[in-house]
Amino acid sequence: MQRGKSVERITMVDMSNGKNGKVRAILFDLDGTLIDSKLDLVNSVNAMLRATEREEMPIETVAAYIGHGAPRLIASVLGAESSESARAAALGIFLEHYEKHSLDATRAYPGVEEALVLLRGNPMAVLTNKPTAASLQILQGLGLAKYFQGIYGGDSFEKKKPDPSGAQFILRELGAAAEESAMVGDSDVDVQTARNAGMRAIAVKYGFGRYDREANPADQYIDRLTELAKLAKEKQWGCE
């Protein structure tokens, strides 16, 4: 593995070999798309709330805040009235707990590894707003890291999703054209990222991210990730 100097990411293999040409690259969201991590995230949030003598929150309330990165998750949980110092302290407690418990209940969704095996001919990378180190730890723990040529987290770029800069950087590294590539996710953030980067937007029907289909319609909707392999094989992504 190599850690870039200007971009905080994990590179599993050399992607900038100039041999890919125009390919159908696939960028994946992590939480709610590849892995069901909701319970471990919620448990770590509630551990932080207990440690700071605050009232715990229901699972679905916390889950609705997930998707924009840990700092924003904690800010949303604490509320607008919380101070910057309180948020920083709470974030540290949350991250410390989550590092130790991120694989307690987290599992890959059904069909994920099967799909990744079938998609191995396509350059693939993970683009998540979760911290890079935590993302790698989970993907390695679940045996999924080997399928990706790069793993990029919320600390990889100056701006997080839905800003397109991260996706655009990854596509350049993959040697892939945006119009022949796809972003796969479970939330508005992922569809917006795809749109902003000029990519196809593919939304999974499961997951736990906030998603308004009317406001942010995807190009395709899939029940299981194995459907993505079929779309790629049959070139039905709507790319010309």
C-alpha cells in the first residue's frame, strides 16, 4: 500500500499506468452501499453521548445524520447550540470508540462480494466520507479491500462528497472518462456527487442514507449489487 503525499488515501495497486484508456470505472460509497455499518455507528454515537452525560438517541435518528463524514455527524447529533470545543471533544470520543468497535456488527450486504468478483474487470475504487483509516480497517476486516484499486475517505480531499473534486481525481488516476463511469451509493450525497462529476448515478434500494428520489433521481436503481455486474457486462449504463 502507498500513501499519497498530497492526497490522504490508500492505494492498493498502481492505478496511473496509462493502460486503462476509456473504461467503465465504478466508484462505490461505503456505508449503506457496500456495508451495513448502521448499528456500530449508532452505538459509538451513543457511547459518546453517555460519556458526555447526554441523553442517548434512537437508532433511526442517528442513522439519518450519517453520510457527510464524522465531524458533521457529531455536529448534527449535538445540535446547532453546541460549541466548537464541545464538538471537537465529542468527535474524539466517538472516533476512539468506533475504532475499537467498527466491526462488532458491521457486515457486507448480501451479494456484495459476489458482485465485486464479477466486476473485477472494471477499475474500482471506494469514495466515502468516512475517515480513510477506518474505511480501510473495515474493508480489510471483511476481506473486501483486495477488490479496489483505491480507497479514499473523507480526509482524502479538501472537500467531501457531493463536491466532485474527489471523484474527478480518482477517475484521472484510473484513466477513466467520467461519462463512461458510475458512482454507486445509497443517498442524495452519492447521486449529487455523480451528477457534479459528470458520471452515471446508480442508487441501491437498500442502505440507510437520506435519499429523495424525486429531488435527486438516479439513472438506475438496483436491489442487489449483483445487478450492477449485469449492467456493466451488457453495457446498459446508458453510456455511449
